[in-house]
Amino acid sequence: MIAIVSAILTLMASVLASPAADATGSDEVVNVYSSRHYDSDDALYERFTAETGIRVNLIEGGSDQLLARLDREGELSPADVFITVDAARLERALQAGVLASVQSDELERRVPENLRDPEGRWFALTKRVRLIVASKERVPAGAITSYADLADERWRGRVLIRSSSSVYNQSLIASLIERIGAETTTAWCEGVVANFARTPQGGDRDQVRAIAAGEGDVAVVNHYYVAQMLAGDGADRRAAESVRVIFPDQGSSETPLGGAHVNISGAGVIKTAPNRENAIRFIEFLLRDESQKALVSGTLEYPVAENVEIHEILRGFGAFRPADVPVSAMAERNREAVQTMDRAGWR
């Protein structure tokens, strides 16, 4: 049985890693395992092939699903690049030992130090801000300006947020632990739980819809969900238009919570990559200015590369100052964050 499984995996690696020449006349390939599912990504991969002659073989799935697949495939895996979203999921890839250290002057130049792994095992591709939204009708402008405010008793029965199983919330809590310590963060979580308008449920769009329906007044969401709702039409657009976008903690950078929480999507080269140089070239391509603009055009995320034009909806949100917390620190504190939320009764 072991011999049969080994033979099958070897055949898979041969088929994916050494495909027949495509229409470009090239037999070069890069095999990408990605948990990002956007048409704008697919269009960009096609552009990469057109420019380089390197065909992109794309395998999509959930992050945990793809990591499990990598574990099953082992050293015979055809995978060259792993793409996922959120620091916590990148940490899981590191713990699984599947990512290789990469040295690239281009990647180090394009990606700020706090948005890449210190050992070059992953690099941010896009940025995601976890911000506060509030009802324009029921919450006066300036009434809430900080993550800390969410634990204030004046918001009792008014706070909407996803469950503790959301990696977006886990990374936010990990960031707070890094900034203000575990004890203070635990007290904050307890205050937020006491202020829940309802049992945490649904996704970020559902929190915006709940504000519009009057089920709560303030919520914590990733910025691009609001932006995508505003870019659409119908009930979702009306719901998004009913809330005010607030970048938290935009006062002095000297304060403990100075700045809005920023998370990422990111990419790394697989340790056993059969096409390592193509993998590095692929990630470098995704971080070029024109690629960055295309990468975020459909998702309404923020680009990692500086001086890249952003969507007009994001310009309407205004400028913001991010928290000075390395993404790698958030990733390393994920387990502690989950334990903190559990102790606070955040389910």
C-alpha cells in the first residue's frame, strides 16, 4: 500500500512539476497553492505567464486544507508557492515547517520589514485594516475613537463582532497583547464580551447588516468588506452607507494603542519547491507596482508596495496611521490570543 501511495504521489509531482509545453512554447511552470479566491488574482497570474512564459498551475482551497495536503504530499509535493490570508495562518505554515527561507533584494526592498518574516519565509502581498464601523444615525461622530472604547460600559448591548474562531479577531487580540500586555488585554476582552449586542455570529458583512437593521450600533470589521459593499448595489450598499468608518487610535503614536490594527495576506516559497527560482520570481512579480494595483483592484485591500494608487472608495475612507506591530509578533502570539478570548468568555 505504501509503495502504491508513493507511486501515485510521484506521478502527481511529475505531472504538475514538469508539464508539457504550453501555447507559449515554454515548459516552465510554478505550482501555486492559494487560499485567496479572487478573479483579479487569476487575471494577474495570466499576465505573469504572458510576460515570463512561466505557466501558473493553481490549486485553491482553505488554508488548513492546503496545509493538510502539503503534509500528505510530503517531500514529493509539487507545490512551489503557498499563499494565504492572516498572520495566524502564516504562523501555522511556519509551525508545519513547509516554508523555506528566501533571500531576495527585490522582496526586501518592496516589503517593509514589519510586513515580512524576519527569516524571509513569507512576505506580505496585501494589507487589511481591522477597523470600527458605527451607525451614522445612532452614534455621533467622535463618540468612539479607540479599540479601548469598545469595552466601555456605555456601549453595553451595542457591540457586534464575529466569534473567537475568526482568525481576524485572533490576530487583533494578538496585536493588543503585543502592545498592552496579556493582563490588560484580558480585561479588555471581558469588557467587550459584556457589551455584546448578541452572541457573536456571521461574517464581517453580517455585522454591517446588523447595524443597519438596528441590532447593534458599533462593530469591528475588516475594511475591505465595507468597501466591497459600497462598491456593490442593493441592500448591502445601503447597509454600508448607513455606517461611519473609523480608523481607531489615530491620536499620538506615544499611546499604547497608537494606530489601527493591520493584517495581511502573504506568500512564501515551499521548502521542497521543485521550481524554486520560478517561485521567487512569481512572488517578486506580485509585488511590482503594476501588479500590486491589479492585485487589490477587485478586493479593495491596501497594497503593500508604497506609492501605489488605491481605489477611490479607500481614498474616501481617508488616510490612517497603522499600529507599529510586526505581523510576525501577531503570528507568534496567536495561541495566547485564543486562550485570552476563551478566558473572557468570548465564543
